[in-house]
Amino acid sequence: ARVVVLGGVTEEWSQVEEMHSASHALVLDILDPEARCVRWRTQELRGEAPGGGAPLFHHVMCAFDRGRRIVVWGGDTQDFGDFDGHAIASAECQARQAYVFVLDVPTWTWERVRTAGDSPGHRSLAEGIVHAGRLVILGGSTDPKPPRAFAFGELAVMEPSVLDLATWTWRAAPNVAAQSDAAPAPRTRFAVERRGDWLVGVGGRGSHGEMLGDIWQLDLRSMSWRTTRPRGDSRDRRRAFCASSMCGGLILGGLCHGVICAKADALLLDPGAGDEPEAE
């Protein structure tokens, strides 16, 4: 087993220190079943990497084919601070959004794949999961975004877009998904995970830079939103945060009203015994 880390930005007090490309990956090898022995290493990647060797950040990255392949889509490759820089970054992002980049893990080789169908257009800071042979994309910004934590652009409606990983064809989910009263507000920097046939999401940053603390669910079979009924400690339910991580129902770290959250300050979402997850 292994964890693959690709691209991203190293920051110190909101100042960009280094932007990382997709020509190399950080790999965490898990050397025993209980993960008591692990090893970090740098892996050189061959083939046509996303961004052509430029830095890559704010992208969607998901494993599929039982971990043998990784699909990467969207994100940003450039820093900018003015209108002209925004225009150049927008042109690059719009050209790249027509492709996905697939990393073959056994050979560590990239392949650029042109997609067909109704593409959602460029997204920065979107989230994605894989379900039933499909990549499901949600949220994010339709504008390119520079690598600074408190910059944000026009946000996308929270309407799922679906890419078939066999035919590489996009299709939009029914518009009713975005129009439902249960649909979450547009956002970036939220956390999601798949629980069976459900996508569960939490938190994020809204269209005015506000921190969000709601919990929401998407039925991946019908692509319809369901109202979440959170239970548990009311103080935790009122907590708003963004840029957190979520796996196995455990939510860690992130930002809370501009303050970095301690990684040990964890929240747990328990789906319970039924098929439909509930926030616990």
C-alpha cells in the first residue's frame, strides 16, 4: 500500500515558498499491514505530466482501477497578481480542462487523455471522488486561482459533473441536483469522501470568503441531494472551518476563521447502521 502526493504549494505565513510540479511525486510506502513502518521517497514520473512540468496546485486527484491508476484534472499552474496575469492563466486553464492526465502507477508514467462530452469547464479547488467507474467533480472556482490562501474567484454551482473513466466522456448531472433545497451553497476548500453510494461533504469557504460548517450528502446513484440531520455535540455542529482533510469519517485540521486548527482537534462523522449516512 502507498500514498501518493502530487504538486501543491509550500507556504510560510501565507507567503509562497515553493510550487511543486507533477514531474515528481512524493510517495509514502506503507511497509506493514498495521502501518507501523512507513517510508517517504521521491519518485520521478515519465510521460506527459499535467502542466507540462510547470507547478501544479488546486487540482483534483483520485485513484481508480484498484489503485493501479491515478486521474488528475483541473487546478492551476501559474501565479499572478494582475489582470493580464489572470487572462494568461485563464487561457492556459481553459486549454487544459479538455484533458485528464492518467498516471500508471506500476510504471510511473503519465498519459494525456482528451475527453469528450459536456465538460464542466475549468475548476480550481474543486473536489472529486470515484464511484462505479466514474469521476464525480463538485464545486470549486471557475476562475484560475493564484497560490495564496485567501484569494478566491467566481464559484461554481454545486452541480455534479461526471466523467466515465472507460470512455472518457463527460456528462452533467440533472439540473435538479443544483436546484434542490438540500444542495449546499457554492464553495471551495471543502472536504469530501465517498461512503458506499453516498458522497459526504463538510465545511469550506463561501463566495464572500466566509467559513462554512455545514454537512451535506449526495446520493451518487441518482445524483440528488439529501438533507442532513446532524446529531452530537452542538458546539461541534456550529464549528465552521475550511481546508480540512476527511477520511474514514475523521475530519482533521484546516482553518477556522483564519486560525490554523490543531491536527489533533478531530471531528468524527459516523454514518450509523443504515445505508444513508447521518452526521454523528
